Amino acid sequence: MMSTPSPLLVSCLSHCIIASLALAAGPCDIYASGGTPCVAAHSTTRALFSAYFGPLYQISRGSDNATIDISPLSAGGVANASAQDSFCSNSNTTCLIATIYDQTGRGNHLKQAPPGGADKGTDPNGFDTLAAADGAPVTLNSQKAYGVFISPGTGYRNDVTNGIAVGDDPEGMYAIFDGTHVNGDCCFDYGNAETSNTDTGNGAMEAIYFGTGGGKGSGSGPWVQMDAENGLFSGGNRSVNPSNPTSDSRFVTAIVKGQPNNWAIRGGDATSGSLSTFFNGVRPSGGYNPMKKQGAIILGIGGDNSNRAQGTFYEGVMTSGFPSDETENSVQANIGAAGYAAAPMTSGPSTLSVGSAVSFRATTACCTNRYIAHTGTMVNTQIITPSNSSATRLSASWNVVAGLGNNACVSFESRDTPGNYIRHSNFQLFVNVSDGTQVFKEDATWCPQAALNGKGNSIRSWSFPTHYFRHFNAILYAASNGGPSDYDSKNLFNDDVSWVVGPAFA
Ligand SMILES: *[C@@H]1O[C@H](CO)[C@@H](O)[C@H](O)[C@H]1NC(C)=O
Ligand SMILES: *[C@@H]1O[C@H](CO)[C@@H](O)[C@H](O)[C@H]1NC(C)=O
Ligand SMILES: *[C@@H]1O[C@H](CO)[C@@H](O)[C@H](O)[C@H]1NC(C)=O
Ligand SMILES: *[C@@H]1O[C@H](CO)[C@@H](O)[C@H](O)[C@H]1NC(C)=O
Ligand SMILES: *[C@@H]1O[C@H](CO)[C@@H](O)[C@H](O)[C@H]1NC(C)=O
Ligand SMILES: *[C@@H]1O[C@H](CO)[C@@H](O)[C@H](O)[C@H]1NC(C)=O
């Protein structure tokens, strides 16, 4: 005969089981219990199911093209960033994010996006570029991880998916972005797009758009919006939606969901607080009802591969079915508990601290007597010795100032032309006066790290983290390892991007 447990014990048991399930549940466990399961789940920072222990992303290494998969430290845990760091020899070689795996088991992985109707990439086959593996360092509850830093020209896609909404099927999606890394160009998106890489008409897409373009909302942006093809909607029509606030926190939760003749935008700070609904209403007029979704998945680009936008992606999912607000609110609580925080962007033997005045000596065997200097607006290398004129020596001297585009990094002001900074333009370096634009400030922002050849520092572009200060035929470029231009040559890359930082010339 079974003994009957006391009502207190029954209550305690069920409470404790529910509590431990709730604690362990990842975003996709929460969507599943809400009846709207994930059909795609992408993150380079953590597992999105409590039981997931498979690969999160694959990186490829510049030195030998070798690849490895990066997995969580434990089931449901944060990515093993030290596996990436040791594979990339703690930054002795460049590494790229080649694949962002789908954690749902449906195989909806994201890879290098092919050329599309609007833009093609700079890859020899017209594919978009891949993101630097270490362009977006963060911590999750103090554990190091890396996000996906999308520069203009970078994009990921999957045109042959499984289980993603098509036609007017209901779906939901969320993503976590960096609210301080945006622009107004088309289109930093995550979500549902055309399988043809071309614009097939209004309603062919249902993706989250994040940036300062589109229909806009209150303040100066960025705003969470829906890209429904030929329309970035901040609300029910193409006008400004004053109920859609500027979402410029360092980590932003962005949500779009849609079902027959109804869709919504929601958002919040991914590190604290709750979600707000910025719009919930009927489909825009003009061919958006019913929707004609095709079920491809894009990241960092528009449906026709418009690849001129920038942004940072940490994690995101797409669901089958229209998630309830309550389900999304639980997901937001999980995201807050994940503990996203910014991590240092610089490293290396010289701190290149703000307020110092420095010189940069080349380390390639040909050129160890040459320093970064400028002649007019052109940045080059020059042989500098004590016998040179003071004007010559000053042309090779630089003030380290807070990064004009992001103060986690630095900018370099010419000591002989104050107010002029080293910036890249079409990947050549110039000394230009700041025109005050966001593009100038970002193009003049550099993140020093340990030198790729172990001698000094390498100076990496903040806005294009695959690109470094490189001398090539005595001219300075922002070069990428194996990129499309002659100055991107893999030959001597590590040496040409490594500089010994010393004091400025008096
Ligand atoms: C790496 O791949 C590129 C092109 O895909 C090729 O040109 C290069 O030779 C490869 N390098 C090595 C070391 O295999
Ligand atoms: C993380 O990666 C490092 C380096 O590859 C490895 O030694 C370690 O075992 C990994 N940790 C886990 C928990 O898999
Ligand atoms: C656009 O939507 C707003 C409400 O969000 C409404 O006030 C406005 O009249 C609409 N404009 C047009 C042209 O339909
Ligand atoms: C600096 O002086 C050296 C000789 O000491 C000379 O070779 C070099 O060309 C001079 N540099 C410049 C920029 O004139
Ligand atoms: C920067 O210098 C280049 C090269 O001289 C010039 O073409 C460009 O107009 C300058 N840009 C600004 C913003 O001064
Ligand atoms: C890698 O970098 C370390 C220090 O950052 C240096 O000691 C080592 O020599 C470098 N290795 C190679 C192969 O360049």
C-alpha cells in the first residue's frame, strides 16, 4: 500500500521542480512551453536551449585556413571563448566567423551570404565578407564570449531552410544587438527573407531591422523596425511612429512577430527591465496583407543582399507560431539573467593610453628603420633618424586621444596638424580634419591589440575589425588578411601589421 505524501510535501515538490525548470530554461525552452517553438536559434555567445551542448559557431584561421567549432562550456552554457583564443593563438593570426550554427537541429545554419539583386560582396565570387571572430568581445555573467560585428559588406544567409514560416504563416523572432553600433543604410536585418537573394516584392520578407534608417520613431534612433521588403516599418505605415523610442542601450532586445493581418514590434534593454510594445496592429497597406514570406534567413543584410549597413548581433531566434507577450516577457527575463556586459576592446604591450604621444616603427625585416608618417593627407612610412628636421620628425608623431567613434578605443591626431586624425577611406589611410560626421569618427577609431607577429602592437579598425594598419610599398592601408586588394596580400601580413610603439619624436 502506498503512503500518501503530505499536502505540504506535494506542494513543495511541484514548486521546487517548476522553479528549477524555470531557472534552467533557455529562450527556446521558454518559447516551446509557450507553444511557439524555435525553428532557428543562432548565437555565438551561448546555448539557447538548456540542454544544448553542440557547436555554436565555426571559425576559420587566416594562417592556414583551418577551422574549428566553438561549443558551450557546458550544456546550456556560455561559449568556450578560450577555445577560440587558443585556436587563433591569442591573436597571432586573424580568425573569421564562417558559420553560425542553428541550435534547433533543423540545420538552419547561417553562412557567408551570396551576391544578390542589390549588392554583391568583395569576395572573388561576389559573396559578402565574413565577420572578424573577435570584433565584438563581451562577457556574460563575467564569462568571456564574442558577438558578430557586422561591418558594411559583411553578411550571413541561408536560402534553403527547414520549418521557417512561409506565405502568411505566423512567426516570431527576437535578437540582441549593440545599440551603439548602427547606421542608417540598408539593411542590418535578422529574420525571414527571399530565397532568391532578390527583391521579389512587398511582403516577401518579415525581418527585424535595426538602425537609424527606415520609418523612424522618436529621438535620433536607432529604432527596432520590421523589414517587410520595400519598406522598413517602425509602426503601422511608412510615417514616423512616435511610440517607437530610440533604442540605444549597449545591449538591445529587439522583437518582431507577425500573423495574418496582425504584427507587432517590441523591445527593451537586454541587460535589465521589461519589454515594451512599440506597435501592435494590422499589416501596412500596399501589398503586405497577406504576407508572401519565403523562409530564407538573413543576418546583417537586406533580402536582396543590400549590404551597406552595420550592426552587432549576439543571439537571435525565429519561432513557428505567433508568440504571446507573456512568453516573450519570460524570454526577456532569461536574457537579463544572462548578464551581458561590454568587454575591453584593446590589448597588447603598449596601452596607447589617451593623452600619450607616440611613434610607430615597422617590424617587417625590410623596414625596421621606417615609421608611420604623413605627407600632406597621405599616410606612409618614412625613415626617421635624429638628423632629420624637426618638421620631418613631427610628421611621424601622433597624439593618442579617446576614440572619436567609440571611446573603448582610440584615435590618432597628427602632432603637426592638430584637429587632423588618421582615418581610413576606401581602406587607404589619410590624415584628415574631422568633418564631424559619424562615418568620419568611426573611420578614425582604432583598437590596438597585441601584435600579430608578437613584436609590439597591431592597430585594428573599430568599424572594420578585419582591417589593420598595414604598410605596403611604404603606403599605409587598413588591410584585411587575404582580402581583395593587392595590399591585402597574405604574404608578410603579420609582420606588415605589427608596430613597435615608442615615444613621439621631439
Ligand atoms: C587559403 O585559402 C585561400 C583561398 O581560399 C587560398 O588562396 C590559400 O592558398 C589558402 N591558404 C592555405 C595556407 O591553404
Ligand atoms: C574550452 O576550450 C579549451 C581550449 O581548447 C579546452 O582546453 C577546454 O577543455 C574547453 N572547455 C570545455 C569545458 O570544453
Ligand atoms: C500612420 O499611422 C499613424 C498612427 O501610427 C496615424 O496617426 C497616421 O494617420 C497614419 N498615416 C497615414 C498616412 O496613414
Ligand atoms: C631622415 O634622415 C635620414 C638620414 O639620417 C635619411 O636617410 C632619411 O631619408 C630622412 N628622412 C626623411 C623623411 O627625410
Ligand atoms: C581627406 O583627404 C583626402 C585625400 O587628400 C581627400 O580626398 C578628402 O577629401 C579628405 N577628406 C576630408 C573629410 O577632409
Ligand atoms: C605570438 O605572439 C606572442 C606574444 O603576443 C609572441 O611572443 C610570439 O612570438 C608570437 N608568435 C608568432 C609565431 O608570431
